[in-house]
Amino acid sequence: MAPSPTRLRQIALVAADLDRARQLLTRVIGTEVIFEDPAVAQWGLKNFLVPIGGDIIEVVSPFRPDTPASRQLSKRGDGGYMIIMQTLDANARNRYIEEHKLAKVIFCHELEESVCIQYHPKGIKGGVIPELDSHHPSTSYPNPILERFSPWHAAGPPSAYTAYSAGMKRHSGLHLLSVALRLAPGDRDTSAAAEQWEGIFGVSKGKREGEIEFTNATMSFIPGEQEKSEGIVEIVIGVEGQERLSGIQRRATEEGLKFTDSGCIDMLGIRWRFLQVAPDEIVKSRI
């Protein structure tokens, strides 16, 4: 099955202290909470979602010790948890995945307007839970992948779209540009990782070795290292305007966060890189 346009719509992180995570993301980045999903309690979790323009950073935190999130926290600490992709037809892709036994479905939820399918991370390079979702085209949003502020089921029901999309638009000066995943210790084949994600989830390989290309962002793989966990290591966010970028750096300092030698911010177990961008620098094929 050939690759198809796929959007990196949401990145989920896991944190032991949800209140502290909320304080850091909203204050440092200068965004806001647009949704807290009571439904995640069925998995022993609490969460919140913040917009990066039309895309989402989610943070989950377990309140029970018997959850995958709590086990991950005990092994790795705060850090990356899920990569959530939006494709044209998640059901069609899943039929191909199941027919060829490429990945195991662990959760599937279908609504009138959307489909959500989560896959077991075992055997999937990158150390995250992959999720492949789709929204059915509508009169208002005939191409939901390419429309930056199109509806997104994880941010609330259709009746809440006006409210949460307003939150997204208030932060239209933020752009999700890329994410980097470290492979497992001993695994240095980044090209094989990119080929696997293309073959399973239909995300086209990028221009660089070990990279896949979404409609709005890229995801790269870096070689595994001994004594370092696999998973998300870096998130890159484009920021419109020097004033907004300087504010992020100032607030990170005020929060006592550490800066790397390359100017990245260490926050919630992830290296965050903020780059100044102009609106016309965002490639037209991106959103």
C-alpha cells in the first residue's frame, strides 16, 4: 500500500507531576490548556492538551500504578509517550496493517466524524505508542489534513470545536516543525526505522536519511546509545517573532530550566528547540 499524506497532529508526553507540567508548558511556551479529557480515567490517567497552532501537545499522568504510563515513568522518568498521526483513511490503512500482520491494534474507537486506532509499541522502532487517526471530510473541512485548524477529536466533541479552535488560533504563531526519536540501545539503523514507519503507517520517507515527512513536520530517528532509553528526545517548535522567542527563553530561565550548549531547553524529559520563523517561511504544503 502506497504512502499517503499524513499529518503529525499530536505528540503525547508522560509526566509524574501533571500540575508542574501544566505550569511549564503554558507559561514557558506561552500557550494554554484547551481540553482535559475525563475519558482517559478508564486507563488510570489524567491529561491536558495545549495547542501549538492547529497541532497538539498532550501530557498524561497516571494515578494508578498498574498502567503502561506508570511503568514507563518508573523506567525512564518524564518523557515521550505517543506519536499521534492523522491520515486520510485510518480504517483502510489498518486493514492493510492487519492483513500483513505489521502491527497489533490495542485500542480502536470510531465516532461518526472520526476514527482512532492505537498500536502496540512492541516491534515498532522509536519507543513510542503509535496512533493513526482520521477525520471524515465535511463541507466545512473537505481536506482536514491540510487545513490547519480543522476539527480534532482528541480536543473535544464536535460541539466544542468553536471553543477549542479559538484556542488554537490564539496560538497561531507557534508551529510544530519536527520531532526526533532515539532508537533502542544497539540499534543504529535509522534508515530501517524510517522505512518501517513508511511501510506500516504510510508516512513517506523524507529527504534525509532516517527521516519521515508529514504534511506539517518531519520525524527523524537517531542511533541508539548504550544506557540511554529509546523514545522522543527532541521537539522543535517554530515561533513567529523575536519578541515571542525571547519571551520563551526568559520564562524558561525564570522557571529554573536548564539550557543545553546548543540553546535548547530541557523540559519534561525532552529537549525543546525553539526557532524563529516568519509566516512565509512555513512551506505551503505544510500547515
